[in-house]
Amino acid sequence: YSSIRSDDSAYGLPGYFNDRQWAWKGIVGIRPISPIGIEAEYIDFGQPGHHNGYYDVNFFGKDSHPRAGALFAVGYLPLPLPFIDVYGKAGVARLTTTVNTLVSNCDPATQDCTGVVPSVYRHDQTDTKFAYGAGVQSRFLFGLALRAEYERISSSFGDPDAVTVSATWTF
């Protein structure tokens, strides 16, 4: 589950929104020694639509679709519990954000939008950004584990973050 914010005010329109969306990710990693690991992941924060507002007499809407590949160093707390891991992670993410803006220029005199073809503006941005997170996992037999974690990536369009529940298999 993710939070997606857009702090973009492109084209002179109000650009802030904060929306929630389902997220998904894939993880691969290695844990060469007990307290340290490395993980690579791809996370898609989802794409909430926010097409429901007016600015003057113009209908507008925005949606944002952040997704990232990330590389993390993971540090595990040395707990005396054999099946529980608590960890923190920090690294870099290659964050790609697509922000779409829909503008329907209505007649200002009558505020009539009939027959108006909306304009769509698209802004793509890809940056390498700082990413961090923390989580807990419970290890089971046969290398299976269940983990819950929080992750966040810094971004000029609003920092996308996610709370995820994952199943992993260690072999």
C-alpha cells in the first residue's frame, strides 16, 4: 500500500495531491553474514488518478505514477530471537515519475464545457535518489519468511512511500 504525492504545479494549475494506491515489488538479495545484507528491488507505487477538480472554469486533473529500481544495504539488529529479524535499509533508487495533467478549457462566459477537447500534458522525470526503509521479518522452515516493511524515496514531486507485506524464499 503506498502514498503518492504530487507537489508539481506545472502549467499554472494547482498541483498538490496526496493519494493512496496499491503497490507491488520484486526483491532479490544476498545476506553474506548475519548482520549485513544487500537487496535489489523494483517497486511500482501504483497510479492513482486525480481527475476531479476545477480551477477557475477549467476542469483539470492529475495523476502520478512513480516506480523505481533500488539497491539497498541492509543492517539487521542482533536480536537473541532465532526466527525474528528487525532491519533497516538505506541506498539509492532510480526513480521514474510520470505526471499527467488533464486540462479542459471551458468557455469562461458561460462556464460551458460541452464539446471541449481536453489538453493532456505529460511530465516524465527520472532521477537517482536516496531511499531508505525499515522492517521486520519472521523466518519459517524451508527458507520461507514473511516480512513487513516501510520504504520511502526522496523526490521533487513528493516522496513516494510504501508499506508492504512480502513473502520471501531463501535458498
